[in-house]
Amino acid sequence: GAVVSQHPSRVICKSGTSVKIECRSLDFQATTMFWYRQFPKKSLMLMATSNEGSKATYEQGVEKDKFLINHASLTLSTLTVTSAHPEDSSFYICSAQAPSGRDLGTDTQYFGPGTRLTVL
Amino acid sequence: GQNIDQPTEMTATEGAIVQINCTYQTSGFNGLFWYQQHAGEAPTFLSYNVLDGLEEKGRFSSFLSRSKGYSYLLLKELQMKDSASYLCAVREGAAGNKLTFGGGTRVLVKP
């Protein structure tokens, strides 16, 4: 249980184009999902918190107009990298928060497999 | 804000025990998580501590001391597949349940 999928797993795009990444909780409903970015050999950096039916909360320094987040349902959140540039190349990982009472009842975050974005 | 520190790298021998320490400074502490991450993959949940003491799950154990702002992850009977990064993450109750991650500890298990 508590499976999170992400699509696509890899994407290569040209500079200036937009890329959409989907994050789905497959066997539970997640009112809250999180988007992280990870550089090689570095830890996860939280970009934004996505709440179903409301606007995302962005971390300081993250451009909300560049990284558009939509959480349209309890099982799906999307991250769109707009007008991508080579410096946006990174490993993007989403997580979904399992509701209380499930597993350890700890609101544990379960992570998707990640999306490797390469912008040429 | 939070400050989470853990060693960058550790090396151990197959079959041995390794302890990964994590210290943190935070307000509104609401739990500490350990995740395992293999290169190029997403983190997988290992353990959770919110009260002081030791939590044991098979070969992995995690300890928490809230008064000291300290946790450790203990890996016993190391196997080659345990070579990975281990991430310590702290949750602040006042911050919407978001996690702040430490830099991760890369563990290399040698034969």
C-alpha cells in the first residue's frame, strides 16, 4: 500500500518549452502532496506544498509562475515547468501524505519514483 | 527554520553494524523520519520517531532524544544492498507538516 507514481520518469526538452510532470497516489487519497527538487549527490529541497482544491504554498526562492502546481483531485497533482532552461535540469520528486490512521498513523510522506528533467 | 546535520559519508563492512547520527534544531518538533535512497531513485520510508526511545524494525532501528535534538539510525547485519544514502528528515507541526531534510549520509558497504 501507499504507492505513488510519477510520470514521465525521464524527459528531455528544448530550452523555452514547458514540461508537465504528474504525481498520483494509487491506493490512497492525498489531500496534501509535496514537490521536491534534488541535485546530484544533494538532499531533497522542498519546492512547494500542494493542497487539493487550493493554491500551492511555495518555499522561499521558488518562482510560482515558473513552477505551476495544480492539485485538481485527491489523487493527482501536476507540476509544470514553464519556459524551461538548462538550469532547470534536475531530479524532481513528488510525495503524497498518507492520511492519519493509515500504516503508522503518522501522516507519512510516500515518494514517487522521480522525474529526471534534462533541458537542452 | 531548521538546521539538520548528519555525516556526509560512512563506510562499513558487510555483516557489520553502522550508526548514522542526525542532530537537529527546530521549533514545534512533530516527528523525525529516516528514508533510504538509492542512486537515481526516490526515497523509501524506513522509520519514524516522535517520542523518545528506540524503534526497531528488523535490521533497522531508530532512536530519538528530543531533549538533545538527536536521532540515530542503526543498521545491523549490513548487506551490500544497504549501500545507499540515508536521509534524516524533521517535521515541524507548525509548518503544515512539511519535512525538512538533512544532507543525507552515503553509506558504502564493502565486502
